[in-house]
Amino acid sequence: MGRFHFSTSCSALRRMKWYKSPYRSKWQENFNEKQAMETLKKLLVEENPKTNLFSALISIFHSYGCNPIPAAYSFVINYMSKKSLFSQLPVLLDHFEYSDKFEPPERIFVDLIRKFGEADMLKEAYDLFFRMPKFRCTPSVLSLDVLLSTLCKKKEGLVLVHEVLNRTPEMNIRLETSSFHILIKALCQIEKVNSSIEILNLMQDHGYLPDAEVYSIIFFSLCRHASSNEVKEFMDEMVKAGFSPNEFQYCSLINLFVKDGRVMDAVEILNRMKLEGIKPDVYCYTSVLDGLISMGDFQKGDFLFDEMLVMGIVPDVFTYSVYINGLCKQGNFEGGIKMLACMEELGCKPNVVTYNTLMAGYCKAGNLHKAKDLLKQMCLKGVEGNLHTHRILIDGFISKGEFSEGYVLFRQSVDKGYVPQASSIDSMICGLCEMSLYSEAFEVLEMIISRFVVPNARTWESLLGKILNDSSYLESEIF
């Protein structure tokens, strides 16, 4: 009985000698692949530029008795792209396509398309996307969106976008909301706003509902490149689609209306905001106030300024500057000076724009010395004048025929690094010549030429004409 049992056991053991457990085999395979990956990583850490990465990949895995795994391909491809070793990629991709039979994850190609884009290899990114099925990988909207984003970042890539969209149906990929977003944003960036609106309509034809972000992108692009009327029409379409404009969109439309001279339309939008429960900010009020004062409607301007205060909106320095401009236009310079003092009391320090506004008002009214006194007051307050400050004063004195004073201001301006406008220089040189102040006129000419400002033809004609007609000057210079 025992002998029979021993014989049976031996027979069983002989059979087990040739039997391989599938669990043990799989474990060994995983272990070998892991060891190969570690060896590969150690090799790449050495960063030997002469290493042929494709050969290294194949030989390392074969030395462990296994084939490269998707993670290995992904690792090497990422390494090549990071180190800009794009010349080694074709051989690796060809082997990947023809020699290995596993189905690689889409992530490998998505990452490589991005890397191609970063390296400005747009055609390579395009070709890789359409080659993906040959790698036994089915592209999805994920890889499509990455390709579109890559191509849309460059003008030369936009040429390929049209081809991508034409070929996409062949790959059974349906454009998603994300794809339309990418296209609309790209078109707006290159100022093709009308085309972005066409894509918006196409998006709806495909059964997708645009969201607030899409409308916002197109809206602000229209604000930069379209008329106020076109922006208003688009806003109405946006409202019909169920999206209420926000504070920033209303403010942008108000600015456009004021810029186009449609101030009352801007007032209407301001009132619409309040009816919808959106509190206009100081920028909205300042823009409308500026429009009202520009058109000379000072009564409505006063009402709007008071309304701001009632609503608890604190005017900023630009609001005060606009209001002071209105006072100056009405000849109320005393009110303008009082407003300066009021600003300081309320903790809103007047800036150079505020002083320039009041100074320009004085100059237009012919009160040049008040304007000059204001410049001194401004400096005492620690507010530095700018180019516009000096141009206001120089033009003011020249316009009143006070060329000597204008000449002094001109020298001060040039010493500070500011150069007046060509028209001011021309008028000053002509005026100095009228007063027979030729030395000063030549000094002005020399100063502007030394600063690479070329006088216009009228300046030369005026200067030479006056000198040639002044015999006493010619005699003094010759004799």
C-alpha cells in the first residue's frame, strides 16, 4: 500500500517539473519589467548625450527577457521631448508602430503633442494626431482639444486648424463644448470676432448650449474691435440666451457709448444696471460724467455727481479731475480750486492729471499767470509735472504771444527731458523771429535737433525767411 503511494507521488512530481504556474510566470514577468525600468531610469540620469535612447530601451528590456512596456515608451518619449532630442523620436515611433502589439494609452500621444507645440513643431503635432490609429490607439476629443490648443497658439498653426476640422469626422470624433471654446477663444485672440460668432452659432447647431464664459470672451473681444452698436446687439442676444450681463460688461459698454459720443445711451445703460440691482462702480459713473461734461450738459453732470455721493460711491482722483474739468468749462475756477482743497480733506490726493486739468482751464481762459502759480503749488505739494504739464503751459504762453516766457518754459522742459510738440516748436521759433530774438530761435532749433527731433519744413521756411528779410541781423552777422 505504501509502495503504491510512493510510486504515485513520484509520478506526480515528474509531471510538476514541466508545469509552470501562470501566477509565478506573471510575477516573474512583472519583476523583470520593473527591474528593466529601474535600469533605464538610472541610465537616463547619467544624461550621456551620445546615448541612443531607442537602442538603450530595446536592449535593456531584452536583457531582462521582456519587451518594452507602455510606461517605458512614455518615459523615454517624455525624456526626449524635455531634452529636445526630437531627432531620435522617428525611429522610436516607427518601432512603436510596427513592432509592438499592445494598445498604448492616449496620454502618451497627448503629452507628445503638447511637447511638439512647445517646440513650435506644429506640423509634427498635426501628423502625430492623425497617425495615432496606426499605434493601435483611438484618439478622443481629449487629444483633439490638445491639438487644437497647440495649433491655435500660433498664427502658422491656425492654417492647419481648418484641415483638422475637415478630417476629424474620418476619425469618428465629435466636437465637444471644450473644442468650441478653444476655437472661439483663438479666433477672438487674432481679432476674427465675426468668425467666432459664426462658431458660436455652429456650436448651437450641433446641439451644444454656449455658457456664460463663451459669451463673455466674444463680448470683450467685440468691445476691443467693434462699434458700440454691434456690442449692444450682441449683449441683447446674450440676454435672449439667458445670460445677464455683469458689472464689467455693462461698464465696458458704457465706455464704448461715451467714446462714440452716445452719452445718453450710456446714461440709459447706467439706469438699467440700477434697475437690475447691479450697483455701478466709480468707473461707470466717472465715464458717464466725463461724457456729460464733454457734451456740455453740466446740469446732468452735477446731478450724477450728487447721485454718486448719495449711493455711497466714493469718487476717486479721476472722478474729481473730470468734475473739475466741468467747472473750468463753466469758468468756475474758484470752484475748481475749492474742489482741490476738498479732495485733500477727504484723503484723495490730487495727482498730475487733476492739476493739468485745472491748469489747461486757466490757459484757455487766458489766465496764464494763475496757471504758472498752480505749477508752483503743485511742486510744493510734491506732485511732479509731466510732458503734458509743460506742453499745456508752453502752448498757453505761445498762443497769447508771450514768446519770451514760452522760451523760458521751453528750456525748463527740455532740461527735464521733455520735448514740446512740433506745432508748438514751430510757433515758438516763428514768434521769437517776429520779436527779432534770433539767438533764442537758433538755440531752440539746436536743442531739438540734439534730441533727434527733426523740425518740419514750415519751421525752416519761417526761420530763414525772417532772417533774410531782416537786413540789420544779416549786417551784424556778416560785419
